[in-house]
Amino acid sequence: MNTDLYMVMGLVLCLLAVPSLLSALVDGRPPRAAAITAMIGLGLVSIAIGNRPGGYALRDIPEAFYHVAGDILMRWR
């Protein structure tokens, strides 16, 4: 798989873990689902950084989203 795809999937999973974490904390429940989701997301991000030569800079992240969106749109044609 493409390292850009790993990066995008990891960042999206980490972003989706935030509302789950806040909901669990407000309700007084342990944030197990949020923690698992965040760990999977961080694992994907670390795989992407480790497998890409030179790693990722902050300016490379929007380009990764564009590449993944372009790949998805081109496969739907």
C-alpha cells in the first residue's frame, strides 16, 4: 500500500477518536474505544513515517490528502 494512504487513514482515525474520547469523559466512562482507535491511528501514522524515505514534513500532509483523494476519484471513473 501507499504510505500516503497509511498517513491519511491514521490521521482520520486519530481525528475520529477525539469525539469518542470527549463523550466517554463527559459520561464518566473509560475511553476504551477512543484509546484503541487512537492507537491504531498512531500505528498507521508511524508506519507511514517509517516507510517513506525522508519521512513526512508538515507541508507534505495536505499533499498526501490530495494524492489519496485523487487516487480514489480516479478509481471510480
